[in-house]
Amino acid sequence: MTTDAVLANHPFTLHRFPLEQKNRSLQAWDSADEYLLDYISEEYQSVRNILVLNDSFGALSCAISTLYQQDEQLPCIHFVNDSFVSTAACRHNLKENQLPLTHISFLDSLETLPHAVDLIVLKIPKNAGYLQHQLAQLSHLPADIPVIAAGKAKEIHTSTLKSFNHFLSEPKTSLAVKKSRLIFSSTTNKPVNSKFPVSWPLESTEMTLINHANVFSRDSLDIGARFFINYLPAGKKPLNIIDLGCGNGVIGLQTLKRMPNAKVTFVDESAMAVASAQQNVQHNLPERLSHCQFTHNDCLTDFAPNSTDLVLCNPPFHQAQAITDHIAWQMFLQAKYTLRNGGELRIIGNRHLDYQDKLQRLFGNCKVLGNNKKFTVLSVIKRS
């Protein structure tokens, strides 16, 4: 969707990604972005090297590019994000607002942060463990770099401030404006290592799962995956399989174990998820690593049509703080495009989401493989 924003007194046209989503009530910026930008435009007028963490759709990067443009020279921005979608949205919105990409370095969540920065701005992520990981990264930077964080007031807890205090200088907070709040801190050059990745034994197996900070159900096997494992394929067919929205890769990993001739492609929009999946295959089934691909992507965008035998998926029903089914619908549409005729999409979902009706309309068939009080496992076949 396209929306017009005014950020730090500058107008912008911003798109929320993916572009095809139909929920027009969602916008590509929020009041925390507005508050943060208003503050730094008043208090920091001469910075040139800025580290931007967790900019959801590029609103911060677009506004900062304009705020600190001097004599046609743009500031140097280091954009850090775990999300493929967020990075794609930032690139798109910069172009939409006639801002070049040459002044921005795009880094994923596992890359080393630059040290030569004048200001750090951070949108507080929903995942507290991921925030701790990022603050640990910041603790390794030179001392006295200002850190300005922004988030919804209801999501800034005492534990949030304790995390800042553990890794950075003692934080202070602003008054709430439009239900958002700022946190003020700075680097101290007293490095504290992150506790991530974490690892734990996978129940009823000899496997150990390794999980980076921003991976869904990072500390234990989630109940959906536990139920889905009972309905994974087995056999000796040399199938091409996609673990879509793979997370730590447990579904694809279990499938590799049950299907000795299969090839599995692990796909997720989180860089940390893809890295976790690759480490888990390498650690637990190293002999199968050559049969795997690991792809950081927006669902199955740009995958070849009619190229896959089976797609396994536990679709999310939220994007950041927004509850939405557009990601699931995108996964279903792209799975149909990617599957060969006779290929199968097999999913697990919460029963109340009514995926059965969506899949029946899209594929013309839908079979219930199993269910319990919370989840249902569904299978659909692509027919010509």
C-alpha cells in the first residue's frame, strides 16, 4: 500500500511491504518513528555517520537521509535488519522518494557493526532476546556514542531498561507521546558478549538444535512444530522439498532424516533463522548438507514455477506487532505457483484461522491429515 507521511516536517511517500497486501489500515511508519525523528532533528543536527537498527519499512532511513543532507551530500547510513522484507521495503521507499542507495550500507543481523558512527538509532524489537543480542553488539563499539531507542510505551518494561543498563550506560526515558516513548543511553566500550546462539536437545531424538536470538520459539520446540512432526513425509522418493518459513529448520531437518533421497530448501525472511537452519543441518546431519539449500527471501518470491514436489509450512499470522493473514496467503499463492502438477502443500495452522477454506478455494481440494484442540494439519494437491 502507498501512504503519505510527514516525518520531521518532511513529506514522504512510503509503502508497507509486501506491496500486494490488502489491509489498508496498516501504514509503513508509527508514532515511535515520528517521536524519534522529531527528537534527533532538534538535538543532533550535525551527525554524518548513523547506525539504524530495526527500521521496519525504511521510514527512518528515508527521513534521516533528508534530515542530514548537506550541499547535496547525503549522510552515511548503516541499515541493520534481520528481515529480508524490511530491507526490500527500505530499498523501495528510498527509490520512491528519489533518494539514492549509494549512501547506505545494508547489513543483516549477523554482520559486524561499523565502529565509526556518530549516532545510533534503534527501534525496539518485539523479541526481548533479540534486543539483548543487539545491545551486546553495541557494547563492543567505542564509548560515548549516543543511543536513541524508540518503541510503544506499553512495550518498554522495567526489564527493557535493565537490558540497556547491562550493556550500555544507565538509560533515561522520555515522557510518552502518542503512546510511544524514547530511551536515551550511550555506548561505554565495556564489551559484554551475547549469550546467543543458544542450543538445546531436541526431545525424543539425539539431535541438538542451535538457535540465534531472533528465531521463533528460540528456547524450546514450539507446540505447533511438535504436532506437525507427526505428519511429516517419509520414504525413499527423491523429492524436491521446501521448508517454507523454516525458523530453526526443525521441520526440514526431521524430513531429511525420514527421506534419505530428498533435497530440502530452507527458506525464511529472517537471516538468523536461515543461519540457524544451516547450522542445525551441519551439526546433526552433516552428510546431508550437500542436499540442502538455505535461502534468505520473501517467501517464495522469484522461485521457478513448477519446480517443487512438496512444500511444508507453518505460516505466521503476524508481521511485527500487526496481526494479519497476508503472509499466509502469500505463502499459499506462491506455493501453488512453485509446485509441479501433482505436487503437495502440507501445512499446520491454528484451527481458528480457517486455512481449510482458503486452501479449498485456491487449490480446489483440501484434506485434513490430523488435528487436536489447537492445531490442524492440512494437505492440498496442485492439479492442472
